[in-house]
Amino acid sequence: MVSVLQSIDSGHEDLIHGAEIDYYGLNLATCSSDNCIKIFDIKNGGQRLKADLKGHGGPVWQVAWAHPKFGNILASCSYDRKVIIWKEVNGEWTKSNEYSNHDSSVNSVAFAPHEYGLILACGSSDGSISILTFNTESGNYDFKKIPNAHTIGCNALSWCPSAVPEAAFDQRGKQNQPATNGIPLQVKRFVSGGCDNTVKIWKEDGDRWVEERRLDVHSDWIRDVAWAPSIGLPSSRIASCSQDRRVIIWSTEDMTTWTPHILNTFDDVVWNVSWSLTGNILGVSGGDNKISLWKENNDGIWTCISQDTENAKDDQRVM
Amino acid sequence: MSGNEENVCVVADKLSEMCGLTGKFITNELISVHGFQPVLSTSRDVPTKFANTSEVNVFHISQAFALDDSVLRGLVSESSSIFYNLQTAKDKTSEFYLHTSRSYRSAIRATLNKLREAIDDEDSNSDDVKKYENFVTIFYSIECSWHLCEFLLIDSSSISTVPNLLEWTKFHFPSPSQNAAEMLINLDRDVDVRSNYWVTVKGLILQGQIDIARALLKLHSSSETMTFQLAEKDLQSMPIFSSHGGLSLQKFRSQWSYWSTTLISKIDSGLYSTEPDLEDIMKLITGDKATWMEVCKDSNCWYEHFAGFLFFTQPSAKYFELGASVNSWLSQWASSKGSSGFTNLNHLERMVLAVLKNDMAEFIHSIQDIADNKWFVVHLTDLLVHCDQLRMSNEGDNTSLVIALRENLIYDYGAMLMSRGSLWEIGMDYLEFSSSEGLGAREILLQRIPIKNDLQATNVIAVARRHGLAAIEQDICRVMVKRSMSLHNYGNALEWAIRSRDNIYVTKVANVFLFHYCKTGKMLHKDLLAHVGAKMFISPRLLFLVKYFDFHRYFSSRALAQAAELLVNLLDSKIIPEFFWPSLLADAIPLLEHNEPIIPSKETYIIMHHLESNLIPFIEKKNRQRENINTDHGDDIELNLIDGYPDDLVQLLRLACARNLSRAMIIENTLIH
């Protein structure tokens, strides 16, 4: 039986667009159309407001937590074209950096896998994507920009996990990677989706970011993309969802050939896709106000594991 | 207890009702849900129409989790060690599997006892009682069907199916034996006036307990009559089938058919008609359908009398032959109950049915619906796969299927435990024995175990080490460094940084120690610094910190010669942080100005060299930065440092060097002569 474990009153005055839990699940950050970001301590099932961050001049679309080994760091992006990085110092949350190099609303922020260092990708309605890298010597963020990544705008970003195995013969681009514990890290990659109906995979090549693959199957704007966590399998997966009402799961063995598999065509636009921590369950939510869970069985067939909700009352939100 | 509850969670939220909702995974077991409206390129920077209309909530949704209940935790941990033994045992004999199965069952029975105690302890109306009563139903069903699987599938030495089934029935329907025992102990001559006398005797017959039934019949007040005597004779002469030794099956059958034909003719000729109860018993023994249907009317469930029926009709039946018998018995039973068969069976009855029909696919499917967070299906499937007794279909080889099934179940169970509070360590053990995905998942999930304090961090690290996940250890240390720093617990931060072996983190913490010294003239955490030992080589900054601390110890214990030697070595070492030049050179002044000259001329030149080539450029740089303070933040701490040193530090140093040099040269030159 599924039930509500905890309900948190965010206290925002308007809709929230993002609610992110930090790495250990001890803090919750919410961002809202009321231009504010709130941080709650939700340890042990409680709810205590730790900070109410005001710094954006427009609705805040998304927040993202950095890995705690960098300290308590939160990034936010807003309609006001800014990306702000907030930091907790001596128990006080303050603005530590502000990035305002986009010409339009910034829709998505995502921190890279922590093994690569403190790196943030930002996707904007101006069609470009910025990659901010924290420079430990200067204490500031260096940035690189991919102009015109998606015409009309980039809606979503998701990083490739650091431990995705790569084909052994492909040694390109590996030479400049830092190593942890003697294991060379993979080339940095992320996936983005935008208003040009495409899903694109980007990879770092020397000091530039280049488009590695462009996946063209969706027939309308991409609303969300999610790279599945890696659990040491040779394959890698991305889920994408679109206003064409479809969710597609892209899979690859070698990072070169991506095979699309249409998970389902839903009754309504699909807004969000989200992988479970170990990448074996995909959560899908959309305009029909349902969240459905999908799992691949032993025969490689994806089935919905949350039951059909046809007979639930119309005025109730169900999963 | 099970099954078909809606797998749907209704979130009562006014806002989501109006605008819609979205959700995302937090952990494998937790989903966060909140009201949502998509942002489009046409979205404008204005409050939405939902602004200030109702509470804006975030909901955390999760599968109900029973296993962290205080009573069930014991079962979880005990079963995990049985599970672990099963995976790691070297000598896996059939006795070992039977022993393992019995250990699991005894763990379930212990849990049932604890649950019953817990129910007795609670106020009968409390919610806990209802919860525990529900658990009792669940775990009773589990034990009951596990027991069945044990002698039918796991115990390979068992060849006598029907006697085992009778034993199992006796165990789960104990009232005839209990009543009989009570009557026999009291040796009550008037036993037959008791209302339950015949019920008990028939109950014993229905469970094949002929000898005890005979003993009870002897207590009857009419036991000396002809009819009772006849019954005693007939029952005594009844042939009993035994799979070990005795009669061959063929011989038994001919004996039985002779004996029962005689009995039927006695019944038909009315020899038992004076005692209708005795007559019923004899009819049951001969397998008379109408009489069996009559007793089925009062039965609690379909399998209560099934074993007894087999005992009198097919005593030599083997497990794989039971399917047909079960079907015909079930339809007979259903028609006597006036029901249409399978539809009214409860979950346990359906589980027992699936096992007896040897329909393992159906059985495994139905036990997944039990609200025990899959405890039963995981452990039983694993055991059955180990002893190679799980057949999911009769066609072809299903080895890969059952192996995949086992791996998936263990994976899900392990991942669930790892995502649920304090049972995560147990979860690790399960994932270790699931699949290659399980090993990967272990690493991901272990990293996310919430660390709230040093003790928990140490605990997670110990587990990570045991499983060879060294990268996790390093990351946890880094997290602890950051946390300790933000709490100003620098000693702790240094310890964690050293454990992380990460030069950047160690340098950061060592800098705090050095800054603090520059500002206050005091060393932090001297005990700690005194015991860093060889680990100081992790980072040049730490090396410098420890060496500088040694210098202090020499100095304060008046070992001035060693202090001076170390100081000069440090000056030449190239590991001095730039900001520390003023402080380090200032330390030279008392040594230079000491009554007895300690620093020889050559070393004095070294000091003078660093004064000119390091300290002066540093001061100039800082002065420049101070002028530009409005344009550049710079490093506040470093800027403050220079304020602690008056401009005449350089003057003092130069003078001290000059004076010491003159004294040293006089002495040195004197010695030469």
C-alpha cells in the first residue's frame, strides 16, 4: 500500500516549481513563482524553516543541490535570467555567486557528478547552455557557453553518471581527465532537451563542449530529460518526455548508437520523468495529473507497476 | 492481509486539485509530489492565478513499510543471518537445506509469539493491537504454507507424502488432539455425555489418528456392547500403509480392498445401525462420499479434511500425483459448502491450493501480494532455488528464469532495506548476493545513507571498507571535513581531512590552523598536531603545519638550537604558504636577538635572503591589494593578517639580522684563529 509519509507546508505564496532534497535527504529546498527559495530541515520527519532566500527578481524555476563534500551549496535559476549559487556559511545561507550571462529565462540547473568537481550546467530560453566550473584557486566560477544549443530554448538538462563504462577501444578525449583513486574518470557528458523537438548529448572535448549526438524522434517540444543512474552495467539509458505525449527511453552500449524505445503514448502531455536512485524504476508525471511508475521486466518489456487509476475520483490527484 | 488493495495513493491537496501535480524520486522508496503547472515560453513573469489561494505543500509518498516495527525487526535481522549462512555455506547437503528451512520457520514462530505477547501487553483498542493482529494473520499464513513447502519440496528424504500432510493438518487443526488428551488424562467414564465427544472422535478419525480414537471409544459407557466391540475389532485390523518396509503397495491394496469390502458389507447389513455415530465413522473410513460431504459442511477451510480423505482413499499418493485429487476434492468440498469453488477461497487457502497442485508459478505470484514487504517470497524463493526445487513451468529448462527471479527479488528486497532507515546494513548483505546490478546499486545506495554525526559516518565507512568500496570512504571524509569546518570544529575537520587523504581538503584545514595562529599567536588542537606522524606527508601544507608546530615545541622548551635549525630549514623548504612569511620571519627575531648567539652567519644570510625576496614582495602585494579593495574582494583573512604586523617588522628584522651577523662573525672568526 502506498501512503503519504510526510507532508510539508512550504509556506510559499504561489506555486512551487521545484522541490529538491539534498544528497542525504536531510534538507528540502523549494522554489516558487513568489520569487523566493526556502530551505527546510526535514530530519526525522520534522519540518523547520532554515532559510528564506530572496535574490531573484522573477519566478524561480529550479533549484539543485551540490554534493555535500563541497559544503552546503544550492543553485537556483529564474525567469530573471540569473543563476544564483547560495552557500551556507556558519549556519547562515547567503548568496555566494551570481551568473547573469543569459539573455532570457533560465529554465534548468543541474550539478555534474561530484567526482568531476563543482560543475553546474544551466539551460536557458535563449537557446544556450552554460557550464560553470568552480575554480578552487580563485574561488570563482569559470564559465563556458554553448550558444544556440536548442533553437527557441533549452528546457531540461541531466548529467551522465560518472561511472558509465565506455567502449574499451575508444580512448579519445580521455587524456585530460582527472583521476580519483587511480581510476580515470569518464568524459563529461550531459543530455539536454529543448523547443527544437530534439534531445542532444553533449560531451567535453578538450576545453570545448561539442554536440556528440542529436536524437530526433519526438515531434513536439521536449519537456524533461533524465539520464539514468549507472549501477555498473555496460549500457546507459536516457528517458525523455515531450508535449507529443510520448516518453522515450534511449539506450546505448557504446555511447555512439542510441536506440529509442517508446515507453508509452500517454493521454496528455508528459511534463516530467524521474529515475529511482538505482535506475530501475521510472516515474512519469503529466497533464493528466497522474504519476505512474514503470519498470522493465526480465524480458526487457516496460510495464506500469502503479495500477491503472481510471476509476479514481476525478477531482482527486492520484498515483 | 493481502493483495488486491489499490496500488493508488490519493493525495488530498487543494492546490494540486486546481493546477495539477508532478513528482520525482528522492530515494528508491520515496517519491516527492507537489502541485505543478508547466512553464512554457509564453509563461509571463506575473503571479500565477493560484497565488495566495491555498497552502503550497510538498508530499513525500512511500510504500507502506512494516519491517521496521520493533517486533518485526528481530525477524528481519535473524532471517538475514540465516540467509547469509545459506549463501556462504560450503557444504550444501539436503540436510543443510532442511535445517535452513526449519531455522526460518522457527524465526517466524518466535515472531508470532512475540506478536501475541505484544497484543496482550497493549490496550485492546489501540491501533497497535489491530496492526499486530494483522501481522499475526500474515505470519501465521506464511508459516503454514512454508511448512507445507518444507516437507513437499525441500525435504528430499521425505517420501511419505500423506503421513506428512496428516501431521501438518494436525498441527494447524489441533483441537481434536487437545480434546482427546484432556479426556484421556481424566479417564472420565462418563465421557460420552460430553457434547464434544463424538466431534472429537470423528475429528481424530478425519486426521487418521485411529489409535487415539480407539482409546476414546473404550471410555464410552457402551464400550462393552456388541457394536462397540465390533468397531474395536474392525479398527484394530485396519491395514495401515507405510512407505518404509512392511507391505508392498500391491499387497497393501489387496488387503485394504478385502478389509474395506468386508466393512462395507457389515455397514450395509445394518451391523452398525444401532450406533449412528459409529456408523458414520465407519463410512468415513470406507470413503463414503455422502458422509464426507456431510463433515465438509462444518469444516473451516477446504484443506482441513483433505489429508484425512487421502489417508483412507489414496494413502500411497505421491506429491506429483496430488493435482487431480485436489481438484476433485475441492469441487466436492465446494458443493457441500454450497459455494461455487475457488472464488470464496481466502488468500491462505489459495496459497495452499497452489502448493498442493504443484503450481509454483501461481504460488510465487500469490505470495508476492502478502503485505510483508516481500519477506516471505524472497527467502522462500532463494531457498527453493538453492535446493533446485523451483519449477515455474513444466516445459523446457527454466533455470535462467528462476535464477533471474531470485536475483530480482533479492535485489528489490535489499534495495528496499537500504533505503529504509536503520536496516541498511542488512540490505547490503542481500544486495551482495543478488546480481551484478545489485553490486552497483550497493555503491549508489551506500553513498546516500544519511550521515547525521561522526558515529554514523564511521559506521558507513566501516561497511564501505568491508565491501571494498574505497571511493565512498573518501567522499564521506570530505563531507565530514566540510561539516566540521562549518561548525568551527577544526580539530575534527583536520582528522577527517587526513583520513580523506585529499591534498586539497587537508590544505584547506591546515590553512585555518595557520591563519588562526597568525591572528592570535595560538596554536589550535596541539594534542592532535603532536600525533599526526607520517600522515603529515599527505599535503605539503600539513607538513609545514606540523613542522612549524615542532618548532614551537622546541622554542617553548628552550631547545633554542634545534628551534633555530628547524626554522632555517623551514625557510628554505619551499613549502611556506605566502601569507605565513611575516609570521615565520617574526619568529626569527627572538632567536637572532638571544643573549647567546644561536644562529651562525651562514643561516643569518639565509634569513636575510628570504626577508628581501619573500617578505618584502608579499607586503608590497598586500599593500597594492588594499588600495584596490573596492574593486576586488581579495581574501579577507589574508588582508587582515598584514594589519597584525607593523610596517617596522622589516626594520626590526633587518636590525636583528645585522646584530646577530656581527656577533656570529666575531665568534666564528675567533674560533678559526
